Amino acid sequence: MKSSTINRGCIMEPNIQEAVAVLKKFIIAMNKWEVYYCTLSMDYVDKGEYEKLNSLRPKKREELNAIYNTYLTLRERKYGRQSSLRVGYPAEYSPDEEILATEVLKKNKIAIETQDHSILEYRYRYTLHYKNKEWRIDKKEVYRDEDDKWEILPL
């Protein structure tokens, strides 16, 4: 990672702490959303109640939009969770995701690298923007060892 400032460890500037707190809250909200709808969907499938899956979509979308409107930069996202409403097991977002590093990219932009300790142990990098006195997540990337590079993931 290129950086003017990289923080590894516990001591962080207050503004960086705010960005990390926003990311953690987003990850927890997404995990709850994913786990709830994955469990409910699997219950319907197990019972053969496939027609109920479609009835979940409006509430599922409403709850996801509320999360996105709270934590993400406000812009159209043609790909990703908002268009597909997909959930799976294990959940993509885990409250156990560990903060590995923070990197100040600009005065109002920060990257936060995390490590997922679930089955596949992915490394993620989230880019957050500071605007209107709040941090919002703008981008998510995953590190691909085989290519030795970061690849953008749809949020």
C-alpha cells in the first residue's frame, strides 16, 4: 500500500477512529441482514415454500437500502447487493473481521484493510470518504494472492 500515513495497531487519530467505527457498524448491520435472510430463505426452501421467497424481496430491499443509506456514499450502484439482494452461507460480512491497517489517502479519504477469519480468510480494503461531517464507505476491494493485487468488489 502506498501511503503517507499507515497506522498498524491500536493508537489511531480520532478521525480515523470514527471511520473505523463506521466500518464496524456497517459490517455488523450487513452481517445481521445476511444471516437473517439467509436463515429465513433456507427455512422456506427446506419446507418447500418457494413462493414465500419472492414475498421477502420488498422487505429485504427496504432493509438493505436503509443500511446503504446510513453507511455508504449516496450514489447509484448498478451491480452488487442492491440489485441482486443475494445472501449466502457463510455471510460475506463478519463481525469478527479484524482491522489490519488504516491508510490516510487524502484529507477526506481513508482506506481500511481488514482480514476475514471465516473459512477463506479474505483480506478486504474499504475506502471511506469524509463529507458533510461524516464518514461513508465508497468502495470495497479484495486482495487476490494469485495476482498480487486488489480487485474491486461490488458493495
